[in-house]
Amino acid sequence: MHGPSAMTVQVPVSGFDAPIAGALSAMVCASIAGLWACGALQSAGSGLWAVGVLASSLILTMYLVRCARTVRAVAVLRWDGQNWFWSCGPDDASCMAKCVMDLQRWMLLQVQLPDGSREWLWLRRKALAKNWYPLRRALIFSAITAHDRAVNGPWGQRY
């Protein structure tokens, strides 16, 4: 079976995005407003609970926006046609790259290194315009072939 060709993607390694934190907080606010508008928050106890959730959400958002990490480094995620490699320094490490969420324009990847550590990458199509579709093809191909190896076993027999 022929897979996607080799490719290299340079990705900025950063923390949780401040706009994502703001959007999540806005969703919590909208949810609480919706519950209040529907009459689900009529009693004093439930209203107090909602105010507590809202306040903690806003405090957490302010903290994340204030402490939003900027780009730490530029890492390289490389696909050689069969395996993924991750490098944040001078040497490459074999890794497993898994697409956790694909929203067409944004993608959340989990890169698992051999030592068990994980990197979470929030990628945007605008930032990776040239390599966006080859990256998606390689991720899908590697997920399918990993599933085939697990189902068929190492020598091709089906379990």
C-alpha cells in the first residue's frame, strides 16, 4: 500500500491560547444565561451555584489570559512515509502523532514520545497553509495503518 509522501512541518510549541480560554468562558456564561432564561435557576441555591461557577470560570480565564505562554520554541514534526519523528532540539525522537480533534481549519494533535511524555499541538490551517493537506493525509494514513497492525497482528494474521 502506498502512503503519503514524506513531509516536514515546523510547529510553534506554545501553551493554551488566550482566545480559546476566552471562548470557553463565554460558553460558560452563555450556558448559565440560558439556564436562567429557561427557568432552571429559580431557587436561591441553584442561583448561588451558578454564580460560583461563573465567577470561577472568569477568574480562570483571566489567569489563563494573563499567563498565556508565548511560543517557547519551534519544533519539527516529520513524517518519513511510515513513521513520525519529533524534534525540539538537535536530535529526532520517534513518536506517535494522533489527531484528537479535526475541525477542518484547526486541528488538535497529541504527540506521544517514547518516554511517555506528551505534547499537545493546536494547529491552524493559516499558519501551515503549504503543508496542511499533506499533514492531514499523513495523520489519517498513520491512524489507519496503526489500526491495521493492531487488528491483523505483526505477521498479517487476523485475530
